[in-house]
Amino acid sequence: MARELQQLGFKVFVIAGGLRAWRKAGNPVERVPDDDLVKLPTFS
Amino acid sequence: MTDLLSLISHHGYLFLAAVCFAEAIGLPLPAALALLTAGAVAAYGDLHFYLVFGVGLLSMMSGDLLLYFMGRVSGWALLGILCRLSANPETCILRSAEYFYRRGKQTLLFAKFIPGINTMSPPLAGSMKMRLSQFLQFDTLGAAFYVGAYALAGYLFSDALRAITRGLRSAGFAAEVIFGIGLSAYIAYRIWVYRKYRLLDVIPRVPAAELARRLTSDAAHNMLIADVRSHGYYDADSERIAGSIRIEPNNLIEEIKNLPKDREIYLYCT
């Protein structure tokens, strides 16, 4: 995906280690807003 | 199969239990073949048929229960991991959940006979908060049907299995050669793909600490952090990097329209 964006002319970087590394380094995270959550069906 | 006959004759129930449990938790071991063979060994009188059935059933149920509770505890994370093996992880989670919601109970009855579905069903039932009593009811029936069908077939057709075993001895070498060629080709392909993308890998990688530093600099207004996880947005307590936006990987064409070309975009997943 990063490569696709780069080919389309976007200035793209990849965060090494992703969210895990970000969190491990003690940087701030936030809860995903309800509007962004995908609602999957449950039996309860 | 000759080896399997020998193993089951010598190690009997323990071997059968291990193979059935392993298959139930998704390891690529042939429980059906082990049950078939155990059924045949029971017909020869070396094992008891009812014990073969009981051991197979309990082992399968143990593996299923383990995955059920893992799904229950981990929410959608376990399914996300299993779906990474599929061609399209996002679609895999959505379709699996919707299908299982509509036909979950019936699915549990025949899931054991379908590779892939057999491993997906218990964690799906757990993730989707199916009641334990209901899960046990349908999963027990499904497992009993599966174990019973193969063990009984082995028991009833034990003579035919002996003949097949003799035939397999000569076919075995050819199968091993074909398997070896296939495995070598697959490894060569993976190495080719790895080298190709490594050579083309020109996307700059930024360590988390460096990004945090940049975010406190004057350049911060020119930066955009984007979450491109294909899954991770299903649990209510999901987290993401503070201030980041979501780019839906499966809807990239639409998402691109809203992305600024004059800003640096920092992508992350996991």
C-alpha cells in the first residue's frame, strides 16, 4: 500500500514497528472513535 | 499410512488424542486419517472402538474449547490473526462474521469436514459471544459426527485399508518425490518474491522515537499519521496513535481522494 501511494506521488513513510513500537516507546495513543469502529454481529 | 498404522498400533490412544487435538487447534495434521486408521486397528482388536471414539471426541472438543475461549477473551484479535493467512484479511473477517451469524449453528455441525472452516468456527463462536452451552451442544454433535464417521469407516473397511496400505507402499516414494519438488518450488518462489520486494523497497522507515520528535517540531503541521491496519477496528477498546486517521486498505481508490499530496504521510499497522 505504501508503494502504491508513493507511485501516485504521495510523500510516504512507514513507522518502523508500527503501533506496537509506538506504544512501547511510551507515546500517546487514543481510543478509536465509535464512528470508525466496524460493527460486527454478535450473538449476545 | 503404513507408518500411521504402526504408530497407532504402538501408541494407540495417546497418538490419536495428540493428532485430533492438534488438528482441532489448526495444526496441519490429518486427524481424519488417524481416526480412519484407529478404526481399522480397532477392527483388528488392538484398540477398543468405543475408546477410539471417546478419545477422538474428547481431544477434538478440547481443542475447540481452547479456541472458543481464546476467541471469547481476545475479541476479534484471534480471528484477525487467522485471517492474515487469507488473501484478503479484511473481507475474511467481515464475511466470516456475517456468515457465521446467519448459519453459525449449522456450520458447527459440519465444520469439521471442511479444512479451514474447522479451525475458524470455534474462535468465531467465542468472538461472537455464542453461549457456551449452545456452542457445546452443536460442536459436540459436529465433532461426534466427524469422529464417528471416520472411525466407523475405518472399522468397517479395515480389510480394504490393508490393501490400500500395500498399494501406498509403492506409491509412497512417488508421492514423496512430488511433495519434495513442490516444496522446493514454493521455497524458490518465496525467495524470489522476497528479493524482488527487498530490491524495490524504497519506502523510508521512521523509528517511533524519531516520529515523536518530529511531531514536536515545526514540521508537525505538515505531517499526517495514517492507520492502515486491515483489522483492529472491531473491538470497542481498540486503540490507535493519537491524532492519526484511518485509511481503509480495501477502499484505497476512494481514500486517496481525501489525502493531501503536500503533506508527509506516515503509515503504520499492527
